[in-house]
Amino acid sequence: MAKIAIGAGHGMHTPGKRSPAGEREWTFNNKVVSAAIKYLNRYANTTVIRMDDPTGDTDVPLTTRTNVANNADADILISYHHNANTGQWGSWTGTETYYYPGSSSGLALARAIHPSIVGAMGLRDRGIKSANFHMLRESIMPAILIEGGFMDSTIDIVKMRNNTTMDLTGKALADAIAAYLGLQPEGGGTTYTVKAGDSLWGIAQAHSMTVSKLQALNNLTDDIIYPGQVLVVSGVPSGSASFVEVITASLWVYNAPDWDAKYEIVHQGEVFTVNDELYVNGSKMYKLKSGLYITGNSNYVRYFSK
């Protein structure tokens, strides 16, 4: 069982931890940490130990945080932050990761995680650095502190205000942790680490699947990927949703719960998220997440859930 200690830096009401517009650092930190926990829970044999207050109401003392991680015998510790320079808007920018001076295990963890955060945030790479921070010094396991971007940067704040970017950064963090610890997705399956120059289409072709199935396996809503990202390339989609996979050569989907409302043709191997099940003129239909409809006939689609 892998144990991961993770926490959003500071608290909602910690003095001074604000953007020039008054946004709270903890809020940005929490978006990434909460997303990371969500995606880590999709890996088997994984326990996540959250060190901060998930509500943000209390700024949990640093000693309490490291004690929680140490007492739980966590395998790694991640403290997630966002930076500030002068407290006034400026054009400085970038992502940096810290480890404790002289800690070879901390440096190894930083090297495993930092590129994925840089890739997901899409900001300047400020590098891996060492510092005598409490969270790094008092942890008995490999530990890093990440500064995702600058709250007082006119460049970085755009990324930080984008919930999709924060979610993708959390996923990048979770996937990099999984790769470092050798975790496997729930329900089995194998993974592939994205390399420079890869495309979603190319990866799908190499693993004999459609792009839509690859997206469903990894909860992707678009075709944006980045080096270091870990993709599941076999098995069934993670999470609690239900899915249908087209098993015939081609098939109509409909834009209304009406067998005459044909919309477009989909093809064998394509996978869709199911939101609801209904019957139209005595025959089963599935309402898809997209708002379209597809037959529930098992001769044409395979239904599965996790």
C-alpha cells in the first residue's frame, strides 16, 4: 500500500497570502491538491493522507503537518504552494520545486514530479532548488515543496484562475506520483508516459484504440497532452461513471430520445459516458454525457461501469 502525504500550503485566512486582487493562496493550492487526490484515488492500493484542513478554515501548524505524515509512515510528502514576489502585479513568472539540501531522495522525487507540473501549468521552468523549509527538513520521507506559479504575476494568475488548468495540474501531479511509486490504475490496465512530440492520435494508434476510448480511459475532455503525463492505455475507464463502447462497424447516435432523430454515425471502438438509461418504444436507449442518445442493444454496444 502506497501512502502519500499531501497538503495545500497555508489556510484560507492566513495573513498576507493573497494576490494583489485579494485572492487567497490556499484557494489556488487547494484546487490542485483536491484534483490530485481525486486522481490518486483512481490508482489501486493507494492511501492519501491530507495534512492541511480541507475546508481551509484553519492554518494547520507546520509541526502538526509533518507529524501527521511521519506518524502515518507516508512514503512521500508533497506540500503545494503558489509564490509571490513583491505583492504588486509584475511580469515575473514560473514554476519551481524545492527539496531539502543534501537529500538525495528528495532530489529524486523533485526530478520525478517537477517536469509534469511545468508541463501542465505551461509556465517558465524556474528549476529544482534546495531550501531549509520545515516541511522538507522535518519529514522522515522524501519530501518536496512545489510553487506552481506567482500570485502577483500578470502571466501566472491567468493560469491560476483557470479551473481546467488547475485540475489538469492536479492530474499531472497524481500521475507523476503514480509513476514514481509504480502505482497501477484500479481495474488493471497498463500506462504510457507521454514523450515530446507525441499526439493523442498517435498514442491511440500505437495501442490499437480510438482517440475517444483513450480520452475516456483518462478522463480527458480534449486532445491536449504534455511530456511526462501518464496515460492509461488499456482496461476500462476509472471512476464511478458508466460507459458504452460501440462493438459494430458503425452505428447511429441520436439528438433526441427518438429513433427517427438520427444525428451522426459513430464507429467501432468509440467509447461514450452514459448519464441515463431509458426506453423508447419498448427498446433501450442510453443518454450520453454529450446530450446525444445511443441504442442500448447489446448486439451493437457493450455497457460497462466502474
